[in-house]
Amino acid sequence: MARIIYFSLDYTPHDHRFLSALSETEHEVFYVRLQRGPRQVEDRPVPEKIHQVLWAGGQDIFRWRDLVRLTFSFRRLVKKIKPDIVHAGPIQTCGLIATLAAAGPRLIMSWGFDLMEDVHKSLKMELITKYVLHHAAYFASDANVTRDKAVLYGMHPDHTIVFPWGVDLEHFSPSTVHGPSSDFTLFCNRSWEPRYGVDVLAKAFVAVVEKHPETDLLLLGGGSQVQAIRQILTRGGVQEQVTFAGQIPNRDMPRYYHMADLYISPSHVDGSSVSLMEALACGLPCLVSDIPANKEWVTEGVNGWLFPNGDDGALAAKILAAMDARDSLARMGQAARRTAEEKADWKKNFHQLLETYQQIKKEES
């Protein structure tokens, strides 16, 4: 058994999943939250066996001016808890505070955007990334592309682990009742934020409907681009063919995948996308941007298609090609499910994290 501090930016569905899995192990886990985001919807309580830590952070959004105060507060709680392992991420926030506080040994976990986007925002962010990774005991990520970037910024390659966060393959499984319909339904559940490219999909959908008016679009979620995206759809005259379903509880998500013929992720930046893995597990062919992380999951013409990142014209062309290939969608859906079974089993992948904990504790003892 190990005493573990799990230090994360906020309390997202991913945090809930990690903490729920950790609560079922022999480890004693202390959850430390850096911020409370303004749009955070918390419909999942922190698991009972997880100790929630009250400290200087976790009450509001993180501000850089609070860095010194939070670092000293984190150092005090580390002295009190005396953890065997500090599991911290994203890199430039939680990872930095844990490193400045000399809390360790540290497993630094990338959340994808920290290495694919944030590190490039300024020289300061690049230097922070190098500093944190240089002093980390181990590094974990969900995709090879982020692992390779961590090594580029100074992480020892032998102290890295890659495990896709995966999905519950029993909860996310192919439908036994969904069959072909006269319409063709596209589905996207990415957040309406610039990094996820939903505006690119909106533009492509307008072009698709001009040639195939029977096409529908099912959109979930929301975000800062809501006005821009709705404006694209309205100006294109396709708003009547778009269903805005809002925020959907995870337990209900399989039903929405089953309503679609094609899953689309136009993300500009990603690690191993959990929503992409959910779509694959549900046996849904996937059309995704050709960023490196997506190419680890989707093989052109096998379980889906790729399109040039940010190119709405190319995306529209690929959607039309998928519609013309309806006869092959069932075969591709079966291949999608096989991909999920081989690579996206959360129960199996989570054990790689536990093995890393064990290795860290062994090396420190």
C-alpha cells in the first residue's frame, strides 16, 4: 500500500474516473484540487474512500499571482500527509507547484493540452515544462505523441509510461437495435472551444447539406464559441437539421453514439481522446483530423477516415465519401470495436498506472 497525493487542476469526469478506480485499490489516496472552474458541472461526488484535502487552493480559478502562496500551502500539506508518491498534472500548473514544493517522488501526468498547446504559448511555459520534467521521477501520458514531446523537453525516456485512459467496454458497446435509416446522422460531442474545431465541422456541414439535404448533425456540449458556431449554421440555412442536445450525463452517452452513422472529431489539439475511444467502442466509424494522436487510433479506410486538420472543405468531402460508402460502414464499425478492445480497455490500461506506482515506491525504498 502507498500513500498517494492525486493533485489535479479541477474535478473533471476524467478526475472522477481516476479517483473512482483508485478508491477500489489498497492505496490511501488524498485528492488535492488546484482550482474550481467557472463552468464546472459536478454531478459526481468524490468517491467516499478518497480523502479530500482542504488547502489554500481549490476555491476559485488558478491565478499566477497566487503561485508562491499555493506552493507554500502545498508544501505544508505534503509535510502533514507524508505521501509515498505525488501524482500531479497538468505540467505547468499542478506539476510546477508540486516541483517547487519539493514534493515527491513525483509522477507527472500530461493532460495532452499541456504539451500539445500550452508549452508553445511563451518562453516561460517552455522553461517551466523543462524544469518540471527534469525533476520528475516518472512521466505518464495517454499518447505516444505527448510522451515523445516530454522526452524532447528533458524527461528520461526510461521513466515514461503511455497508457490510453480508455473506456468501460461494457458500458460503451455496439447497439443491437440501431439500423440504417433514410437519413445520415453525424455526431460530435467535443467542447465548443477553439482547440476542438467544432466551427470547422459547422462549416463543413453547411457544404454537405447543399449536396445531401437529408443529412443531420447531432451536437452535444457547449462552450465559448457558441455564438460563432450557431451563426455559421444559421447563415448556412441548416439550423433546422442540427440537434443541440446540451450536456449529457456519461451514463446516457452510449445512446447518442448509437443514434449516429458517423462520429466526427475536428480537434486541432488532443491526446488520446476519450470520446473518440467511446465512439470506437460503440462500433461507430470515425472521421477525425489528421493530428498525430488521432492517427494512433484511426486508420484510413479501416475503422474510419482522416482529414487535413482545419480544412473544412476536405472534411465536407470526406463526409460525402462516407455517405457514398454506406455499404462498408458496418464492416468499419466492427473494426472500430476491435480497435477499442485491443487498445482502449480502461480496466486493463489502469493497471499500468498501478504498476508505475509500485515501481516508484520500489525505487525510493
